[in-house]
Amino acid sequence: MPWRRPDTTSVSAFMTQLLFDASHTSHTRAQTGIQRLCRALHAALRERVGDVLPICHDPYESAWRPLQAWERENMVPTRGALAGMRRARWPWHAIAAGWVRRLLADRGGSSWRPELQGSSFVEPEIFSPAVGLALPGLLARVTGSRVVLFHDATALRLPELSPVKTVARYPAYMQDLLRFDGVAAISEESAAVLSGYWRWLGVDRPPPVIGLPLGIDAPEPSPYGHFIAPNAPLVVLSVGSIEGRKNHVALLDACEMLWARGLRFELRLIGLSHPQTGRAALDRLRTLQIAGRPIHYSGAAPEPLLQEAYRSCAFTVYPSLMEGFGLPVLESLSHGKPCICSAQGALGESARDGGCVMLDRTDAPALAEAISCLLGNSERLAALAEVARQRKFKDWTTYADELLSWMKALPRRH
């Protein structure tokens, strides 16, 4: 579907209430890419529409309901990585209350709440099987546009580097997307992948799919600018969760090649680690640290630490093999720091307007060569940084306007 400039003069006129699913994000303090998207988009939609009701599917009540106060606190946008695990956590008081409400509903009450009779619905998460089973009942009560954001199909394209449960879940998840009136993919690459997958399945008359790149948070201004201490080893920064498809083993091997050749620099890693697919990278990291290599791993970093890391680094490396969008690439550029990344897919979309070293391969030799070139060529590094500082980036308010405008034009599917 071709994209046209949105008419934002009346984006809220076509809806009385927008329902926003936050079933997972409202129950975690993690700040992965999807959680950051959910929190930022929820805030932007509230700014543009006003009447936005965040909801969740309560597995203990076995029903949809509006978020409670403690859940809404988890929806406040907090830039940078927060402490906490990826998985959803439910305190005992919430579990017990859900059981009680379910018991009352079984005894003749109703588990449906009239306030959930929304005129539109946005599903921003990769929803769980339980949420997927509960969606048809909710979607049937929504009178207007029902849209879902599609992130990527990495679990199907790189199953060997993806969590086992995610790989098993994805075929049904991709089918569940057919229930919606429209799918807003987070990049042109993701839109093409989803449309191609449905064609391969022989799906007749699927919902329209649009490639709608995400917004990003503007970096906080710093009184120190882009200061790097003189005579200090240059810092190479990599921000992103430690998991199989992020390709950190190749990055660590590339850096070891350069340290073995006598190059002086530090590698700094920031991001949550996945207990299953990130194990190989963590093992390699610890081996290099024991050998005395200058590697600093911060885990999940709060906002002040993340800002300081961007300010003090020379450039960043995002070695990921495959992404739905490539948020760390654009965030690096928005801080005026060049990024080494893949030229393929969604990462290439984010990098193509300049400020990046774009690689056809992201194996260890290719990464080592790119890192070495930037470490040894201050003029090229400065030129890339200047291009990065000149780039313009979409904010979340603009993204919300584009999404709402597209929703306004969507016909309802049956």
C-alpha cells in the first residue's frame, strides 16, 4: 500500500476511545525494544487522542480489563534500560484478586466490562498464545479500526538463533495477525516479509500491510557535547540485548583479532542477556575478560549510564544479523555517533541516509576490518559523525500521527 503524508488535523475525530493492549509491558520493568516502543507510543497516542485506555488480558481472571494503578506505573516512558527480567511478573495480590474476580464471574457475574467497548484498538506487542486466544472476543466488540504492529519474523528466518518457545509460537502468531483490519509493520523490510509469508501460505485477501518506520526518543542535551578525553583509549560501544541473532560472538571475536594485533581500544556492551540464546556470547565475553582484554559489560543500564556511554564512545557497532527495525542504529546516529552495522534489510533502511559504515557481511573478519578502519582514520570518523549530526529523525508524536491517519482510512474487515 503506498504511503501518503498524513492529514493530522482530525486524527482524533474518528474515535471516541482507543484501546491499547499492554498485557506484557505493563507487567515488566525491562526496557527491550518492544517495551520501549509500547511505552513511547502509548504516551504519544494519549497526547494526540486523549481518550486512550491501556488494557491487559488478566490470565488469572481470564478476562480483559483496564490497567490498575500499579500496572500504569510500568507504562511511564523511561529511556534507557531498566533493571528487571523480560518476562511478565504478577504480584501475589494481583493474582489473588484475579482469581476472586474469575470466581465471581463463574457464579453468575460477567467478566466483560462495558468500558472496553472501544471505537478502535492498537496491538503493539508480540502477544502470547493466551492473549491470541482472547483477542477474537475483544476485537468483535471494537466498532472501528483494529490494527496490529508487526515487528519481525526472525524466529522463522533464523530459528537456530531464536528461543525454542518463540520458534514454536510464531506460525500461529503470524496467522493470528489475519484477524486485524490492518498491519503496521515497523519497517519496509518487515512489511515485505509478512506479505511474502502470507502469499506463500496462499492466504486469500489478507489485511493491508504498511511499512511504517518507528519514531525514536530525542537524546538528552549534554553540557559536555561529544567530548572524548584526550590520550584515553577509544571506546567502541554496542547497545542491544545479548542474544543469538544479535551476533555478539562475532563482535567479540573481531575485537580479539584487533587486540591481538596490538590495537588499543575498549569495548563496552550494554543490554539485557537472554538466558538461552545469549549464553555463548556471555561465555566468550568472560573468557576474554579473564584473559585481561578491556571489555566492560553493563547489563541493563539506566538512562544516565546509557547517555554517558554514548557521549564517551568514539562510535558504535550493532552486529545484529537481522532486525525488524534497528533502533540502536538510529539512536547512535541521533547522538552524533557513527555506527557499524549490516547493510541488509531493516538495518540497511535505518543506515542508508548516512553516518554509518554499512557491511555486506557481519562476520568477525568484516567487523574487525570496519572497526580497525575507524580506529585508525580520525578524519573519516569525524566526517561520519558530522553526517550523523545532520540527520533528521522521526519522533514518537509524528509516528503516532501517521499511525492514526492510516487507521482512519482503514475499512473494517469481517
